[in-house]
Amino acid sequence: MDTTQRTDQQRSADRRRRELLEAADRVVLRDGPQASMNAIAAEAGITKPILYRHFGDKGGLYAALAKRHTDALLDSLRAALDAPAARRERVEATLDTYLSAIEARPQVYRFLMHPAEGSQGDQGFDVGKHSAPLLRRMGEELAQVIEERLDLGPDSQQLARVWGHGIVGMMHAAGDWWLGERPCSRAALVRSLADLLWGRLAAAGDRVGGPGF
């Protein structure tokens, strides 16, 4: 098999994988945590063994969907952090970006973060096994942003990781509670969380030579 043929086959496989993920997304938007491999295969017009062939198992499909949505969310968070605005405004914009994302697609959020209850005909996705790495990735990404932009003094790298994972944990826990109970407006929650973060963030100087925060 020559290089051109291998490249064409890879492109075809990548295109087919994207089509299957889009079918899975449609099912998740409709069914949330109740989404099953049977329903996803039916939506894609294939049999479940073919779906397994592309993703290995439910865990493989979940991981691919989680990466797809996490990549998009991280791009949005980076854009909020890079916006030409005062630091406090960018902190609030970043918090609002996360909350607006889970508000806009609550079924996707629940699929990624909450196990299915009473699913029919198929065992639920093992959410607990995969959601922790998703949050861990977000924490590491935010830690890198903080380390690149802020001068935190001695042990800067370690402190940036503490902050990164702590902020992600706060956003996740507060957002999960808010999405379920809606005790206040999104804007009110953003202001309250920003107030909680602001003291130390306001005091930190920009890292010399960094992009600024």
C-alpha cells in the first residue's frame, strides 16, 4: 500500500469517526445521561459492533466525546482569558464562559458528569471513571495559564497547580449545584465566585515577559 492510499484511508476513517461522534452528540442532546450505545448506533445507522470497532467500548466513546467537548470549552475559556479587558473583567468572563456552556447544553453536561439512572437495554457509561480525568485536564490547563501569566513568587509552579485545580473544582461544584437548583441568576453566581477569587488574584503581579493577566 502506497503512502497516498494510506493517507486516503486515514482521512476516510477520520471522517467516519467525526460522523459517528456527531451522531452520538445528537443522542446525548436528546437523552442526556440516558444515552446508550444502542441508541447511538441506531442514530448513526450502524450496528453496535461497528460502533465498538471505531471506539473499542463505551469508555472509548465516552473519552472521545469528552475530549471533543472539553477541547471546545478550553478554546472558549482561553478566548475569555485573552480578551482585551481589565483583569477582574476577564476573571468574570472566564467564569461566565464555563457556566454559560453548561447552561446552554445541560444534557451534554449531565452525560459527561453524571451517571445514568435506570437506563434501558444498555448499561450506563462509567462516568466516574472518566469525568475525573476530564476535570484533571482542565485543572492542568488552567494551571499552565496561571503560571505563564502571574508572578506568584517562590514555588510558583506548585502554587499555580494548586490554584488551577482549586478554581476548576470550585467552578465544577458551584456550577453543578447552580444548574440543578437555579438559586440565583448566572450573573449573580459569577460575581460571587469572582469575589471569592479576587483578593489573591488582584494582588499577584504579571510575570515578566509573559502575556499578562
